[in-house]
Amino acid sequence: MEYNIENIKLAIDNESVNIYYDNGDDKEPIHICYWHIEEWGEDCEVAIPIFKAIELFYTDKKELLYRLSNINK
């Protein structure tokens, strides 16, 4: 299946940061990464990867996906 890089979306609200793949109105999104405010409130080191992910979302989505897919390798 071919994915359109333009369907990768970012949602930031007062409780969370969510990067996801938008499948349109009739299908559920695929969540790529999600952080709740409590995570970075309890451990400030979590904030660094969140900010980097947001930066890559705006500058290089392909690099963002590459890095996320290689986290535990």
C-alpha cells in the first residue's frame, strides 16, 4: 500500500501532541506517535523528542517517519 506523505497530520491541544496518518472521513486515523501532557510533565527529557518530532513534521516528514520507524532497531 502506498501512503501519501501529505496525509500525515499534527494535532496539538492543551493535553497532547498527536502525529497521525489521516485516512479520510470514513476511516480511523493511524496514530504514528502520541504524547500526553503528563508524560512530559513528569519527565522533562520526553520533551526533547516531542519538539524534534514537531520540527521534523514541518521540515521533513520523510525523515520523521524514518526516525520513528527505527527507534527500537
